[in-house]
Amino acid sequence: MVDVGHPPVALVAKHQDVVLDRLLDYLRQPSESATGHGFPDATDRAVTEMRLAGLTPEVLSTDGRPAVVGRRPGPPGTPTVLIYGHYDVQPPGPRELWRTDPYSPTIAGGRIWCRGAADNKGQHFAHLQALRLLVERDATYPCSVIMLLDGEEEVGSPHLADLVRGHRDRLACDVVIWSDGPVHDSGQWCILHGVRGVLGVRIDAHGANRALHSGHFGNVAPNPAVTLVNALASLRSDDGSVSIDGFYDGVEPMPDEAAAAFERLPTDLDAVLADIGLEAMDPSYRNLSYFERLASIPTLTINGITTGDLNRTIIPHTASARLDVRLVAGQSPERVFAAIESHLGRHAPSVTVTREMAVPPSRTPLTNPYTPVISAAIQDVTGEAPLLVPSYGGTLPDYVWTQLLGVASLGIPIGNPDEANHAPNENLEIRRYLTGIAMSMTILRAIGTGVADPSDHSSGVHDR
């Protein structure tokens, strides 16, 4: 990263070694919400980093891992920005697949290799360093800021909604921004305006009290594997669409501006398919484009089936399947689960249906007043206009902002497309981390004033 004249970019360039060393140190602290490894020290470290960034931190207890919230008022009359991130990480997974120790951050090839580098410590730490540099430079922020770091995002944020409901007044804001996941596959910067929801469903079928000899009990003992297969087959029509009554109820049509934005996104479908070893898309929904499949309709996926033994001639005594449904705007997990449960009650009354995780979808209109301001700020720093993405394929607890607080929520990812989040060898490009700091500084000033710094000019943040 070099001094190219843009004030935030120049400031980050001047302090690039410092902000990089701070991140490396931050990444050394484990914070696995699923296993508890690193807690409660991870919470204490999040508190410390907020305080160093000029925020007044507070730990908010939940029935699980705590959240950490920090606040600092800006000039009177300026908007309040809530920055969301999560300080918990996934467990490393198979250590033998890591090229480095997962909690010993290593710099190689212009990247930081470490668990949490991209998901999500490196991304929210860019905002923390932006706040810290703003305080060191200006002794204030250009707008009021609330920062909330979730300690349970990697286990589905099961207590975040109740936390937001319980602290609604204290979390009141004008807009939420968050940085998570990768930039567009093309490598271009982008602004995300929504996420799909998710519903997890488990289906269990039961037979005898133990596995049985298929010769001695065939045609006598019911086979739960057959029961399960028939139940799963009933979920789809011949054309591949979901045959559950009410499954598509409530789906909101995609706004014209969102459809137009999807049309503008660069996509090489042949390359996408070749990368995953396919020649064509799922034959279901033949009339829908790539992005329409991902954003305009819900999905129903069989994640896995477990039953029996491939090496024994038996009638299994149990069979289980797990499904996930990716929900789109207008749907609720409760209504869709009720539809699935009712359907299976008619077509496979002996199976047990259990609802697992459930996160509603979220959508922020592209016509909200903050997208043009943030887009201009990103272009001011990077020299290129960001892509406007109406919906992200994955799921985050974004609904707590758009539905519970009723505000716009905009994602500004800084992770590289090959960040390997949740996988071995997770990594974050250093140039994107440094650019993220400069973008955050510029975005906050643009929101505080409504315009970018008039002394700023288009420039780029280069490799370290």
C-alpha cells in the first residue's frame, strides 16, 4: 500500500505496518463458539479492541456466548451507523489439511493465513482500525457509531434476536453496515442488499428395534429406508419444483430495480459450472436464469441421508435425512416448516419431523438513501464503482436489522473470493484489509456529511 494522495488511503498507508501487526495479534486469540475454545478471553479481547478504537464497550450476556457492544456519539444531528460483525470463528477442522498452524497467523503471497482472518475477524477489525485512526486523527467520529460484535454467529446467532429486542432503544440507528463473506466472484467490490433465510429440517423414520436379516425378515418387517425415500420423493413434482402446498406462499416478486441490478452483474456461467464439474444447471426451473434461481425463489435441498449398511444384507431399523430450505423475501421459517410438516403428515405419517435452525430472510431496497452515498465513497477510495447486489446467496442474521429495527442493512464485504472461510487455510488478502480500513473511514465520513471529503479524489489502494 502506498501514499496516493487520498487522505484516508494515505493515512492507512502511513500506518499499514501497525494496523497489520494489530490484526495478526488479534487473530492469535481463539474464539470458537461451537467448542468454547478461547472463551471468555475472546470476549475480553473484543472489549479491549473496542476501547482502543474510541468506543465505550459493554458486554451483553446471553444464554450462550456474549455479545460486545460499543458506542460513541458523533457531531449533533449526524446519523447513527451500527456496524455489525462477529468475533467468534469456526473450529479449524482437520489440522493435517492446514499448511500453517490455524492460530498462528502467517503472511505469505500477500495474504494472511489463519482461522478468522476473513470470517470474520479481519473484516470487522478493518472497521475497528478505521475508527481508531479517525479518533487519532480527528479526536472524534464523523457520525455516531454503535458497533455490535456477535459471539455466536457461527452457531446460528440463536440469541441475537432476543438481544436486539431487549435493547431496541439502545441499538436504535439509521443504517447498519456489515462486512462478511467475499466480494463478487469477479473480484470487484460490491454492496449487498439482502440475504436468504434458512430453515433446517430433520426427518427420521423408524422400524424394528434393531437391524434385521433381510432374508429372514424381508416382506415381513417394514423398511424405514423405503419409508424415508418415499417421503423425500413426495417433496418434488415431476418438473422438479417443490410439491408442498404453501411452500411458495408469500414469496415477494423481485423489484424491477433488483432484477436490473442482477442483469448487470458479470457472470461467466460456463466457468461457474466448469469449476464445480458440471455441464448444465439443475433441470428444474428451466425458465429461470442463474441469479433468478438464487434470489427469486426458495430452494429445498436434501443435505444428506443416513441409513443401513452397504456391506451387510440387512433391513435397517432407522433412516434419517436432513433438509435445508433457503428462504427468500416474504417467507417465514415458521410458515414453511408448518407446510412441510403438514405435507409429510399426509404423505408419510409415520416419520418424525423436527425443526432445527431457522433464520428469516432479509431485503433492503436498492432505492434506500444510503446506497448512493456508500457507493460513491467506495468508488472514491478504489477508483471503481461497486457492484450493487440485491441478494446474497448465503444466510446471515440480517433480519434483526431490517425487520426488528426497521432500518436499511448493507453488506460491504472485503474478503477475497477464495478466502476459504470455514475451511482449512482460511486467508485474507492484505491489500483488501488495508483497502477496507480506508473504505470504512470514507464511508463513515460520507454518511456523516452526506458527501465524500471534497479533498479526496479517486485513487487505489495497492499491494503492500
